[in-house]
Amino acid sequence: RQYVVRKLKTYWSPEQIAALVKQKGDTLCHETIYQFVYNERPDLQKYLRARKGKYRRRHGTVNREKEREEAKKRRIDTRPKIVETRKRIGDWEGDTIKGGDKKSAILTHVDRKSGYLIANRLERALSEKVRTVTITEFSQLPKKKLRTITYDNGTEFSDYETTELWLKTDIYFAYPYHSWERGTNENTNGLLRQFFPKGTDFTKITDFDLQTAVNLINNRPRKRLNYHTPKEVFSGKIAIRSRI
């Protein structure tokens, strides 16, 4: 972040900054820099050469642009093989549970090994809100407990590149309509539905209500954890052999 701001102030273009970052072995898209400037640091707009629109649209049809965006995503089958084994803490699956009002949602992240759940209530399931909440939650964890995140293909995760940049982690995506590829997350969302049935308007529950349910889930023994709890395994108090 500091590097990007410093280079912008010397009138480097986002394309030039992104290219240099890639040469150093890191991943950063110039579109992410434009979004950062216009959404978070409008004071930096004066350093951009092109300021007519939010940022210049790329050539081609809307469908072609969507195809380019999809092609940029890391797919689930490119994840490190160790993620499949559930041998380590820190590989997360994420999704949103939509509320009955079609606008509110619960953002869920589940650790694959322990089943430990982090959940946040969203008044609106917008990409910028998802990004902010995700960065805030995971910034509080030790780095060793955040290695990868695998998401659904919902538009609420479209700002994933900014999240990767802030959290210094890799984000992957399941294939469209392949919800079973994130089975841990899907099953845990089902546990939350016991407390908040389908059709629940999440604007009418409190954060306290949600965290009470999360605590009950995280402190419930699991058969696959040899009847230890997700919280015990995630905290490192209990060592178990992983079962896929």
C-alpha cells in the first residue's frame, strides 16, 4: 500500500506500478489500484493522467470483459495440494447466506481443518462491505492462521484482489454451480440455518444474536474431530489427525 501511494505521487501510472510489482514476484492488478484510488483515496486522483471517468474501461463488450475477469481468478484446482488434506489450520472457505429481504446477508468463513466459524452480519451484501469486513476480521489473526481463502463466485467477492493485497494471502474460487467444492462452508452454513431459518431478515437480528449462535457452533463437539470442538482444534489446544 505504501509503495503504491509513493509511486502514484511521483506520477507513475497504475499500469507501471503493477508491472514493477509483478517483476518483484508479487501479484497486483492495475484495476485494483484504480479501485483503491477512487474508492479509498480520492485525494490521489490528481496524480492520474486519465481522470475523465472512474477509470478507463477496457475495450470489448461487457460479456468479453466479464470473461477476462473470470480468467484472472485462481480456480480451486490450482490450490496447493495440502489444502485438500486438511492437515493445517488456515485454509478457509467463504460464502454469504442471503437474508429473506434479499439485501441483508451473513458473511461466513470456515477453517477447513477445524471447522472454526467466523460470521458477520451485513446490511447489504456489497463487495466493498465484504472486503472491509474480511480484512478487519483476518487482520486480527496470526499470519499462520490465514493461508488461503476459497470463495463462491458471487459478485460480493469481486473485490478479492484488494483483499489479497491487504491480507497478503491467495484467494481461490470454486467453479460456478459447484457448491460441493466448498463442502465445509456449505455444511457450516446449514448449522447456522438451525438458528436463522431460510427467510430470516438479517436486519432484524443483532450482532449479539449472531455471535451467540457462532459460539454455540464453535464449542459443539464434532465426530470428525474425535469429539473435540472447532474452537479447541483451531486454538491449537488439541492436536488431531485430519480426515478428508
